[in-house]
Amino acid sequence: MSDASVPSDFSHAPRILPPLDDTSRPYWTGGAEGRLLIAHCAACRRYVHPPRPVCPTCGTDPEFVAVSGRGTVFTYTVCHQQFNPSVPTPFVVALIELSEDAGTRLIANVVDCDPDAVYSGMPVELRFQQQDDVWVPVFAPVT
């Protein structure tokens, strides 16, 4: 069991990886170039996340655009139950609201801080954790 004051280290923990398909591949692989790529509809100027083959508002094919990687914690939970013995606890799962659009939110881990220090409204910035061909977006407090 982990001590709650020790930040979780996901850098070596195995993840269940998402399937890479034509719709989601840019989101999951953009980290190789250090970029968070979010689907965006040029026609109605809407971010589309999670990625979909067509914009749910107007039906146009979205394109992937790089965003800043900055945002805020909208809400979060601290997980203490260890469902996978390879994943250390506690860890934080958060809904991150992107700076570019308050309506665009990503589910991600908050890393590099004590789980008890996370709060709603906390400014965070992007990091990536690579596993195989996938670059998982995670967020850390802005320093």
C-alpha cells in the first residue's frame, strides 16, 4: 500500500492502451512530437473530444489541431482502491478543462504532485507518458 503523501508514479505502470484507429490515432500519437492534438471542426469552430469521424454539430470532417496543453482541473477523484497490483495508489483521475475552450474537457491523470494537493480550479500543464506507440496525455500542476 502507498502512503497518501507520496505522489503516484505512472511512468512505469502498465496501462490498458486504447485501440488506434483513423479517428483517434492523432490524439494518442501526437505526443511523439510533443503536441496535444484535439479534433476541431473548421466549419463550426468547435473542438470535438473524444475524437469522432464527423462533427456532432454540423457533420463536417474534423481536423486535428495542436492546443497549448494548459488547462484547469474541473473535477477529480483520488483513487485508493488498487484494482491492478501493478498500478500504485493513490492516484488522481481528473476532468481537465482546456484553456482553449471551457467546454472541451479531457479525462486524465494528474501527476507529479501529492494527490491531496489537487483541487478544482487548479492550473495544470501537459505531460506525456509513452507506452508502446501511444503517448498518454497526463497533467501536472503549473510550476
